[in-house]
Amino acid sequence: MSLGLFAVGCGPKLFEGPTVDKFTGRVVKDGKPVAWPQGLTLELTHEKGRKLGIPVQPDGSFTIGTMGIGKYTVMVKGSAPGGKGAPYMYTAPGGLTIEEGKTDYTIELGKDFKTPQ
């Protein structure tokens, strides 16, 4: 058991440079919360190339652990409705910028976003 704890504590850092420990957020369209079907994620890609998948709750909220400070592109990804057809993907305009000291974020999906049915 102590070996597993040692391995986790000594593993490589996910991000070089400054990070934030934990924050929350919500996904909105025109400033209003977006209700999500189960199974959607946010794929965040840091400006230095690191990618992370963040699960989105059915009410559009999310919680993220340690993240590098900086700019991210945001891709909304999920299964096609009913599990048939191509996967659902949408790039959120404006992305997301993680800032030191900030703990709550809003991702605006923009006018072209349509909720998967």
C-alpha cells in the first residue's frame, strides 16, 4: 500500500509552471445554464498542448482539480444521441483562461451551439 502512495506522490507533474488547485464552473448558452444529456465531457487543451477531459454534470456544472494557469481551447464531446451516428463535438468560442486566485468559471457556448437531442 505504501508503494502505491509513494508512486502517486512522486509521479510527473501534469503542468510546468503555476497551477490552481481546484475550481468549479458552468456551461451556458446566452448566459443561461445548459442542461446536458449524460456522457458529455469538456476536452480542454492548454496553450502548451496538454489535453484533459473534464466530465460535465447533467445541469452543465463541472469541477476541476489541479490545472495549469493559462489559455485553453474547449471542445464539447459526447456520444451521438441514442448512441448512433458520429460522436458529438463542438468547439466553444473564446475558450477558457485559468487565472491565479479565480475559483469559478463560466464557459459560454455561443449562438451556434445546439443541445444534442
